[in-house]
Amino acid sequence: MIIYNLMNFQYKKSILSDDNEQSIINGFTLVEVLVALVVSSLLIIILLDGLITAEMAANRSDTKNRAISITFEKINILKNQAGVAADLTGETDGLNWQLKEREIATDPRGIYTLVEAEMTVSSKTAPKLFIRKKRYLKRLINR
């Protein structure tokens, strides 16, 4: 005899023993346990997928922040150096960068020049991770 108590969500199975005494066994069936395992496994898979996606996004963000930092550092160094426009390439922190300066206009006295700098930072996974253009005055002669 099987009794379902829907209000308490219990499953009870009555068994008659040899001496006609009734005993009740409480517990879950194998199917119920397997369903619970499948549902919990699916929830764990969804959670792990979210964690992996968040970690990849954090790595991309960190790489982009390093590229921005390298860009501003290299442009500021080159901006404060006197001389004609330059083309530089290099590698910093595993990121390849290329800095090209182009003269736009020159002061009639020959002291300053207006320069447009274009900095491109790339990594192995992203060919053009960050591109920055900036215009500034550059001193042609040292004082």
C-alpha cells in the first residue's frame, strides 16, 4: 500500500511483514534522486558558464586598460622630446605598439610644429586593440 501525502510532500510506503504488522518506510525513490541530481547539475553548469564569461571579460578589460596606459605614456614621452616627427614601434607588457607622428604645420620661426600622433596597440588576440589620435605642439629645437 502506497500513501501520498501531498500537503507535507512526503512519500510513505507501507509494507506488511510476516507477522502482519504494518511498518512505514520514509524516503525518496531513485527517480526522484536522479531528477534532483540532473537539476542541480544543470544549475552548476549555468553558474560555471557565467563565471568563465566574467573572467574572460575581466581579462579583456585588463588588457585594454594596459593598452590605454601604454598609449598615454608613449605619447607624453614623445610629445616632450624636441625634434622632428618620429615613427616608433615596440613591445611593452606583451602588447605590440606603433606610434606614428605626422607634421601638420610648422611655426614660421621654426621653433614649434603641430604634430598629429597616431598610436596603435595590438595583442595576439586583437590586431587593433586600441587606437588613439592626438594633436599637440612639439618643440623643434632644444633650449
